[in-house]
Amino acid sequence: MNYLPIFIEIQQKPCLVVGGGDIALRKINLLLKAGAIITCISKDFCSGITDLGKQKRIICIKKAFEISDINSQILIVSATNINTLNAQISKIAKAKNIPVNVVDSPDLCSFVMPSIVDRSPIVIAISSAGKAPILARLIRAKLESTIPHAYGKLAQIAGDFREQVKAKFSNLTERRYFWEKIFSSVVAEKVFAGKIDEAKADLQAQLDSSNESEMGEVYLVGGGPGDPDLLTFKALRLMQQADVILYDRLVSSEVMELVRRDAELIYVGKERDNHSVPQDGINQLLVDLAKQGKRVCRLKGGDPFIFGRGGEEIETLAENSVPFQVVPGITAASGCSTYSGIPLTHRDYSQSCRFVTGHLKDGSMNLPWNELALEQQTIVFYMALKGASHLSEQLISHGMREDMPVALVEKGTTPQHKVYVTTLSQLGDLVEKTEIHAPTLMIVGEVVKLREKLNWFENRA
Ligand code: SAH
């Protein structure tokens, strides 16, 4: 971060603006909105500034800037078109530790003025640290169009009820839970529709009927194969409202960046990892946390119901009457094949597709080989890296062609996405001689050949 974003209270405090043109006027208007007492010094004033002076909303002094003008000011904006004067003002202000902003000269500033989305009391400030102001403005325009104006009103009403809510819920987590419920409830809808009195009555009713220490909830969320853009809206929403996140190694760091900033993060590793929490432990932990009233997001790679043991986790929840929701995610087969330019089915090459695990519960690989070694189908093997050579031997001995194309997709959809293409007979050799890292997905079938034409992700500009 180049700057620390803070909001300064300047109500009824003296602020100085040097310069009398349109740019100075824009800054004055902003400072006025925040309630400052403004003195504007310049040899000439534009009509807008002159008007504000006549209306006694600011103090206009027609003169050249002098060092003593800075005395007792708490904030200074220099908006003159004389570079040496701007530099002088910046130097003096900095020497006196008074925050100074020189318009369009980031080097001379000790603070910058961000782009603003104003839904007072909610204010969003956007800064590019002077690197890309137009981009900051575009972001602002996006936010302007997506955040209803009534959010300001909603925040105001919340402020009115704040003390009551504090008195009712002694615990911070419960207060947060209450407010999050309110902000996504009919109360918010009524504020947006302009029905303020009804909204207040609803809020009061919900407050009166709320109990402390309610049971929490578990969200079993599919985090997809790695690229955060592949998350669903629902996944993102629940990741951002959970109090606790339980995650494992398959969840990419980019996806983890999107969980609620102050959520408690619990790493539960992976089965084969020595430091991991065993599956029974995870199941029980989910139950315990929910019973403490927490909203728990169990974040899993890919889809929780595809080789994710998600079923086992929520079975325990169901047995303990803990409410839960399941959010599907893009499974590795889908993400990896798409980003590798390999359609899983194709009218000419493959009319069906099977998802198979290369790692069985007892460690063996006792698969229905006869059903797998067929033409015109695609087989996607999850967790198959270790058993790759055994797998290729079995498929060949059950009649699959030795030259059947195979793709290994390493860390699919992430910035480290890498694809190895080989044939069934060469597979063991490739895995032995190359350092291929987990997670890796294996795709077997004629469709792998289509990648030569369709490999969009690695070939993109
Ligand atoms: N529930 C997950 C799968 C868990 S099993 C899903 O739906 O995707 C773990 C296996 O998934 C790994 O051994 C690997 O074969 C595969 N996998 C998961 N993410 C992957 C990725 N980004 N790239 C390649 N393979 C992946």
C-alpha cells in the first residue's frame, strides 16, 4: 500500500485552499461537504469561489500567499498553476506536519484525495496512488452504478439502532450476525423502496424477537479448481459472511484472498499430510463450531460432492441437527479440461465421460477395467499421479490402444497451469522422468488431440 486510507474529521476546523480557479473550487466543494471552515487565498477568484465568498460559506482573501497563512490550519490544499509556489507551500506544510495536497503533483503531497462514492454516512474512497487515476474513476463509476443510493439511508437507520442492538447482544459475533441478517432482509428492501417507517418497525420487531446464542450454520462450499474467477456468486457471498473458514491444501491462495478478512482461518490439511486434521476430527469440528453459534464455511477445492468427502462431512452435521447449505463448485475435470482446450465429449470422438478416482479407500486400485478400456469415451482420473503407471498397464492389458492420448494437467486453471500430453504406453515413463506436482488430473481419450487446435488458455495473448 502506498498510502494508508483514513478518514479525517474536519467539521468546523480551519482548512486552507490556495488558488482561485475551477480546480480549487472543486476541492473547496469537497471540503465544504465535510464541514470545514475554509479560507481561500488567491490573487484572482473564479465566479464559483466568489459566489461562495459572498454567501459567507467560505472566507475569500484576495492576496498573494504568505508563509504565515499556514498558521493554525489543519489541512492545506494547494491548487495554483505556479509550480514554484505549489512546491513552496508543500515544503512549509510538511515542515510543520500539516497534511498538504498539491493538485496533480503526487510528489508534493502528504495526502492524496481519492475518487469518492458518497452514500453518507457510507463513503467509499478509491485511490490508485496517482498511478492510474482514470482507472480509479472507472472503478468509481462501476460502484456508483451498483450501490443503491438508499444504502446511505440504511446505514443511518442502523446507526439509530446501534445502541439498542449493543444492549441486546453483549457478544460481538452475535451483533455481527444480527446486522448481516438485517442487511440482507426485508428491512433493507423496504429502505430501498423508500418505506422508511415500515423498515424501522420491521427492524424493531426482528430485534425484539431475536434470541442470543442461536445455532450457527455450516456452508459446504466448492471453491473450484484454482482460478478465483471460477467461483460462484453464492460461494463468494458465503465465504465473505462466514465467521470461520476451514480450508485445505486444494483451495488456491487466490481463492483464499477472497474470504472475509477478519474470519478465523483453520487449516485442516489433507488426509495424507501428517499435520492434517483427520476426517473425523473435521466432521466434529464443524459440529462444535456451529453449536457455538458460528457460521462456518467449509471451503473445498473443486466441487464438494466430487471426490471431496463432502458427503461424509454433512452426514455428521445432519446427525447433529446442524443446519447446512452446499454450494457446488467447478470440479477439476471441468476446469482443467476447459483451460487445456480439451472438450470432455465430442460428437466424433467421445459420447460419454467418466470421472474415476485413482486412489481407493484401501489404497488399492481395483477398478472395473473392462468398462474403462472402451473406445469413444473420455476417462478423467482424479488423484492418479502416484498410480499412473499401474493405471496405464491395466488399461492396456484390458484392451485399450497403446497410442491412446493422455493429458496430465498440473495445477489446472492457476497461474502455474501446465499440461503434459503423452500416450498410454508412454505415461509411466513420463511420470517417472518428469517432476510433476500435485494436484494433477489425468484425462484419457481421443478428445485430448483436440487440444492442438483448441488450446486457448496457454495461447492467449
Ligand atoms: N473435489 C475436488 C477433487 C478432490 S480430489 C474437485 O471436484 O475437483 C483431489 C484431486 O483433484 C487431485 O488429486 C487432482 O487429481 C484433482 N485436482 C483438483 N484440483 C486440481 C487442479 N487445480 N489441477 C489439477 N488437478 C486438480
